[in-house]
Amino acid sequence: MDLKNLAKIDLIEELGLENLSKEQQEKILLDMGEIIQQRVMLRIIEELGNENKDEFVKLLEEKKDQPEEIENFIRAKVPEADDIMMEEIGAYKKEITELVDKLKKTEYQDDKEAGEISEEATA
């Protein structure tokens, strides 16, 4: 998973986190990238047959420091890997933006209710 591609999808702005420091934003992007990478790997493993799964696990163990080898294997065995990656990025982006929107609505509702209580107390 290329984290540069994830960075191009400006989740920081969409999530309203642009006021965070650059370090915090980078950490968030890295964390999101790790989650997406895990999801992509799970999907790819699902796509591999049993024989290919065993070969893939062996490759991961033996060539863990050689991401090009792993990527070449994936591309050879799962031609739709790029599509899977884009689907998982899109799904994660949708889930996280929906979660943030829900949290914002809850926060707005809490603020609104607090204001109503405060008005009632002063009346």
C-alpha cells in the first residue's frame, strides 16, 4: 500500500482536522494507511487459493524486507489488487467520514441541549 496515494485523498480536510499540527496529521495518515493496508491484505488473502496462500505466507516470512517481491507476487496472483486497494480506501474513507459526521452531530446536539438547559436555568 502506497501511503502517498492515501495522502492524495485529503481526509484531513474532509474530517475537519486541518487545524492539527503537521505531525499530528502525519500520524493520523500513517495510522489510516496501516488500517487500510491490513484491510487490503485480508482481501488479497481471501482472493488467493490455498496453494497461493501458503506460498504468500512463506514469501512474507522470507522476504519481509523486500516489498517489491511481495508486490510482484500479489500482482501476479491477484491482478485486481489495485481495484481491491481502491475499494478499501473508498470504504474506509466512507466509514471514517460517516463516523466523524455522526460525532459532530452528537457534539452539536449536546451543545444545543446544554444551551437550552442554560437558558431554562436563567429564566
